[in-house]
Amino acid sequence: MPQLSQLRVATSMRSVTLAVLVTGLAAGLMAGPAFAQLGNAAPKAKAKAQTEAKSKKATRAARKKSLSAGVRISNSPHPTYDNDTARLISAAMLSYSTLEVRGGWPTLPPDVMTLAPDSSGPEVALLRERLIITDDLAPEHAEGDVFDANITAAIRRFQSRHGLEETGTIGKRTLAALNVPVTRRLRQLAASLDRISAMDFVFGHRYVVVNIPAAVTEAVENGKVVRRHAAIVGKPDRPSPTLTTSITAVNLNPTWTVPLSIVKKDIRLKMRRDPGYIARMRMRVLDGSGREIDARAVNWGSDGAPNFTVRQDSGTWNALGAVRFDMPNPHSVYLHDTNNRSLFSADYRFQSSGCARLENPRDFAVWLLQEQDGWSRARIDAAIATGQRQDVRLTRKVPVAWIYLTGWVTRDNVVHFRDDIYNHDGAPSRALVADLGARNDLRASGFILQSADPEPVRAVSYLDSQ
């Protein structure tokens, strides 16, 4: 089988050409990888409901259990998104198109989850083959049916590329990712390329990237990631938007004006059940002129458009935490701290109502303000300790892009994938067809497939197999 062990993309990729076709895709063609976290009556119906409730409870417990040191954020200096990302994704699509023509990679049986170091057997040989195809295991380690240190390292590399806990063994999520077919991976790359091609973003020498499917925020300076933060992004039913804007200010001890959508979906319901909720949460109800009104005078049972706003006072109870990063945009979302940090080390970080919560936001604030004299970490901590709101405007705005990449390639030519948590990859998109006529040039450049080609390879759309 051909391998991707030559994803060594040279700078001269002029020989790669992409023909862009406009086509409609059936929305159901692609389901996300098998990481879905979603769950949903007479005696039988009641029993079913109880079973589902237990299942949901077990899922929540599993997520809490996943708060472990094994889930880590990459320390790679290579940004997820820079001015070379589109070219690198296009190049990776060429190799994945070739793999698709060749039949992709083998499907691993559930038995591989029982393998451990020093195990042996045909399942180990099959696992070797699978890892070599995507360059996670070097071709010189193709022989053998023993689970050795090379396989352990290869599994860790695969897990790192897919945002999985790096255990070096095969669990359910790793097996599911290994068995995602090449056609789906190719579609993730194509859909991601479509999305960034439609974005209007100017890269500065300092900029910020929030990749929603990875739930990670990167601070990039002079082409390298200098800070990378775990993020909590929007739930599937309250997705974070893609956008480009600039960070204009750092708000210390911010108040929180509750978005209208949250007032409608959450605050009203909570007030109907618990009339003391707003007072207990240190919130105030304000009329159209900004004057405080008695929360008891509001008709919380109404489903009409609210003629008031709800604002939460600054403090340790505030949902935005101690720091908010202002970035004007039509979606009214922003980066911020949180008063609930328990989810940052989880591997499922899709728990917000659209904004992005940052781990270690004070360190991020130091980086943003480093070009402004005097704003050290000590000064930021001291300002927060006063409890008084303070807005620090940036003397130079920092561009920020919220992107949705489920498949991308970094400058070290590593191909990364993440779960399509919002099911965006299945939406109608353009089909990109790789021109495989340039394969000889690409082989010479060190990019593509050194394996023999016993039969001719035709130019093929990644959609052909559908």
C-alpha cells in the first residue's frame, strides 16, 4: 500500500493545481467521527427513559473523569492557521486523493484494543500497516508482529495529531479515529480549505487564532506560537461562530451583560423556578435607560421579547471571571476568563454558549499588553485584586480569527484532524479535484508517495467514491 511517509512539502508547490468545481453535496453524506457526545414514553417508554437518563449520567461522569493530566495542549511552535495553511492543505489533499484511489487503509478489528506492549499476532501486523500508511510509523518498521516501542511511539503520534490522550495504546476513541475512512478525512481537508478560503484575514506579526473544533487558542508572534491555551467553546446547540476581527481592549473585573439569547433560554426559566436566582447570582435587571428595576416586577412567564437587560456585577461570582478581551463583532462573542475552571483539562470542551473561555487568561493578557509599558503580570494581578473595573485599551489592535478547521496541516507537514462537532463538514461545499499529473514533480520534491506505481493513477475527485 502507498504511504504518506513523504509528506515533506517543499516550498515549490507550483506544480500542484486544483480545479474548483461547484457542486451540491447531500447533507447526510458525512457524519462526524465517532466521538459524538449526544444522547435523547406506558411502562416500556418509562423504562427506556430511565435507561437513557442513566446513559446520559454515565456520559457526564465519564467526561468529569477525563479531567486528567493525560489531556495536554501541544507545545508545537507551528500555528494552526497562517498564510501558508491553504497551500499545505491543498498539498495534503493530493496525497489523500491518491490513497483513496488505492483503497485507503485497512479497518482495524476491536481486538486491537486488547493489545499491549509485547503482545504479538496478526492484529499487530495489521496495526503496523495502518500506522505506516499515514506516516505515524516509519516504513523501516513494517516487519514484525510484536507490539514494540516503535508501535507505542507511533500510536502516540497518531493520538497527538487527532487531539486524543497520548496513551500509546488503543482505546475506543483511538480505534474510532483509526477507522475513519480516507474519504471522510479528505472531505474534512476540503471543507476546511473551503472555509479558510472564504475568510478575509490579514496576518500581522502578532495575531490570535481560535480553532473551534480543537478548542484551542493560539497567540502567534513572528510566525510562531508563543502561547497556546485550552479553550471552552460553544455547545453543539449554541455553536461558536467563525469570524475575523481585532482585540481592542483588556477588561479587568468586567461586568457581564447577559446576551438576549441566554436571557430567553436560561434566565427566564431559572427565574420561573427560583425567583431568588438573579439576586443570588449578583445580577441586576435594567430598563432601557440603564436604571435598575426590581426583578420581582418583571413578568418572567412571558415568552415575548424582553424590554430589559440583565447585568452581572464584577466579582468572583461573575461568569466572565476576572478578565475579558474585547473584540467588536456582529455575534457579540469574545474571549474571557471564567469562574468555573473545572473543564479546561477535559478532552470534551464544548460547553459554552458561544463565547470562548480561556485557560490562564492573565498570561494571555500579559502577552497582549507587552507592548504597553508597565503592564506586567504583577500589575494585572494588583489591578484585579482591587475589585474595580478597569478597561485597558490596546495601543495596537491584535487581529484575531475564529476558525473551524477539522483538518489542517502545520508547517512541519503534520496532518491534523478533529471531530466535526457542529457537523459543518457535511454541509454543501465545493469539490476540489487534485491534478495528479504533477505527481512526478511532487515525488522529486520529496512530497509524495515513493512507493511503486504498478498501475496508472488517474486524476480523481474525492467525491468519486461517494
